[in-house]
Amino acid sequence: MRSLTVLSGGMGGARFLQGLLHGIAAGTLPGVAPDAHVTVVANNADDWWVHGLKVCPDLDTVMYTLGDGIDLERGWGRRAETWSAKEELAAYGVEPTWFGLGDRDIATHLVRTQMLEAGYPLSQVTAALCRRWLTPTYGETLSLLPMTDDRVETHVAVADADAASGKRVVHFQEYWVRLRAEVPAEQVVFVGLDRSTPAPGVIDAIAGADLVVLPPSNPVVSVGTILGVPGIRDAVRNTPGKVVGLSPIVGDSHVRGMARQMLTAIGVEVSAAGVALNYGARSAGGVLDGWLVDERDAEQVARIEAAGIRAAAVPLMMTDHDATAAMAASAVDLVRSTR
């Protein structure tokens, strides 16, 4: 295998990518060439405009993580960050005070916003930012693409007794950051997704991949939104390469994030098997050839395989790069022999 494409969200996808790239460099991924090219198609449906700046959380989390600039404790934003601008904005009473942009992080958003306002599409802006963060380490062997250049936003409907409808709709960032995903999500709304088009290079990266990987990112608001861009799901279904995924659900919940809340909102069973069946088998019009579950969910393997998806149970805790590389190796090995 010389070409891999990963459909990635933020923290979970970025950590998986670290292990995947570690495994490629170490030569521990069966059948994957040491100079294999990895294309990351990142979710940008949780982007939003704040304080006049375009913020792309998942793109930046992947970029900072692979460029060794991420704050490891928070899992997002820049390392050694300061917050003077946030404090000054709060002193002026400028909302939203609950969403903070770090002083270092603001530089990225300023560059992105200036380029967008000059007429450059997000894909070209992302490539320019990556020349600082990714090119020095990975050269031409790693590409980071937004799923679309179009404006797409994820919103979440939550209960509100004061609203005439009994609910109100908030931006995904408000649900995640201000509400901390502690309020039940009644509906997930993707604004503009059905009218979007894949960013340049996305379809080619999927169609030309020897392996497409769905990492343990949120299956609804990360991988789900990528697959929701018209044309991308069909490209995954029709790629001549293999398609393998890793469960973001271990036991009866997510390890980190809000997959449980989002799956509940769309009526999907919160389990490793539930996510696999929601993605579906390629042989039955879905997107998966193979699916890994954590070893504690081994009893679900038979159910997944009965649906036409090859499955196996392995440790799925991304405790360090070696453990994550072993997960990636298991995913590759699972689908190498499938027809």
C-alpha cells in the first residue's frame, strides 16, 4: 500500500494519525510502504466565525498535533498559550466570553481570515498554513484537506422551556464548549451540507487510495459530516481500495468527546456494533469492509460480521504512539485479505 486516506475529526482523529504515521515510519504496518502518502480529509462542519475570525477547530487540531504544536493537556490549541486578548475582550464585555482564542492561536485565524477575504478558498489557505506546520517534517508524504471549501455549520437543537417551540438551536461550538454537551441533544442540524461540494483533491484522494480509514472520530459530527458532503460517500463506496474503521465506542460509551450524545440524537444504538451497522457494509451499499472493536466488546464481532463487515476485537486505547500504531496495524491487517 502506497496511498492511504483518513477521514478525520479533531482530537481522536489527530491522535490516531500520530500513531498511524509512527507505524509507517517504523515499518510496523503490514504491507504499507515506508514512503506511503497519507491524505487527511478533515471535518470542517464545526467551523465558525468568532470576533471576526474564521476558526476551524478540527483542521487546526490535526495541523497543530502533527506539527508538534498542540497543547497536550487540553488536546486543542497551542502549547505555551497565553490569553491576554481573551481577557481584554471579556473586559470590554464582548461575547462570547465562553469561547477563548489564545494569543498564539489568533495568529493562525488572522492569516486564514485575511486569505479567505482575499478570495482564496479554504483548501488553498489550509495548504499555505500546512507549509509551516507539516511540510518541514513530512515533506510531500502528508496532505491535509478540508472536506469542502463551502461554508457548512453544525447546529444542535436542545430543550428550552422558554422558547415557543420548546427547543432552541445552538451552534455546535456552544453545545460543546459552553454547554459541555451536558444537555441532551434533541436534533443535529447540518446547515449547508447538502449543497456543499468536495474540496479539490478529496475525491481523487479517496478514489486513488489503497486504504481508506475511518478513525475513532465522532461518527455523527466528524466522520458523518465528511461522508455527508455530496459525492464523498459514493467515492468511498466505489474506491478500489479497502475501507476500514475503528470504533469510537468502547463498552457503552465514548472514550472522550460526545459520540454518545450525538448517536442518541440521531437514533443510533450507542455501541461498537451500532456504529458499524450505521456506516454499513460496502457489499450492502454502506462504506465499510472492516471494523475494529475494543477487546471488551468482542461479543459484538459476530453481529457485525453477520451484516457483511469483517470484524475483530483488539485493544483500542490510544495510550501512546506504539499502542496507536498497533491499532492501525490491526486495521490494515484486517482488510488486507478481504475481497
